[in-house]
Amino acid sequence: MKKKLFLALAAVLVMMLIAFAVLNVAYRKITVVSGEKYIDHCPRYARPGQEVTVTTAVVTDAEIYVNGADGKYVRPGVYVFTMPNEDVSLKVTVIAFPDGA
């Protein structure tokens, strides 16, 4: 009886590990490497092909760069890109103009 219970628990554990591995592979990591203080929201993971929305503090002279993906601003403070089939890093750069322009 104990042996059957052990085998059943082992089988469940193996199935859970396989399911975790399959689900985890489907997602790719998004790492913010600089400008974290300007980001209001950025997901940590996304599936390849998924549209990712990054919201920033509305700074008129900020630019977002995502390695391996082209994106666009859909409105001030909202940047959208399509997640590639690889991990990406995201960088927010604020360009200060001395004349206030």
C-alpha cells in the first residue's frame, strides 16, 4: 500500500515538473537595465508574439529602447512592442535639453 502511494505521488510530481517546464519555456524575460525610476509598469515576462505595454512617467524627453524589438509610443507615456522569441532588456533614457525645449 505504501509503495503504491509513493509511486502515485512520484508520478504526480513528475507531471507537475513537466508542466512547469513547458509553461516556463513559453515565456521570455523582460529586464529593465536602466531608467527604472521612470517606469510605472513593465511586465517581467511575456510570451513571444505578445504585445507588451510599458507605461512611463510622462516625460516628454524620454526614449525607450528594447533590444531585439521595435516598438512605438501609442500616446505619451505608453510604449508598445511585440515580444520576440528571446529575452529582452529595456532601457529608458531621458534627454535633458539645456534650453528647456
